[in-house]
Amino acid sequence: MKKFTDTLLKLRIWKDTKGQDLIEYALMAGFVAVAAGAIMPGVATNISKVFSKVSVSMSNAANQG
């Protein structure tokens, strides 16, 4: 019975697409930020700082979980 419930849970997770839009928007925002950094070198340092802060926040969240 445990194996059946595990398989059922995996199928539910496999079909779950609720977070897909969020990932797509994040990728698009990252692409726009990289393009802006390439076009405007003065903005590149600020973009780098933002990505560094996001990276640190995600690392901290991963370590707490």
C-alpha cells in the first residue's frame, strides 16, 4: 500500500504546473536584467548586487529547510 501511495503522490507532483508561470517570469526577468547590463555597463554593478542578494537569500532559505 505504501508503494501505491508513493506512486500516486509522484504522479500528482508530476502533473502539478502551478509554479511553472513563476519560473518562466523569473527566467524572463533574469534575461532582461542581463540584457540591460550588457547594454548599459553602469547598471551592471547594481544588477550584480541584486543577484548576489537573491543568491544569499536562497542559500539561507535552503539551509534552514
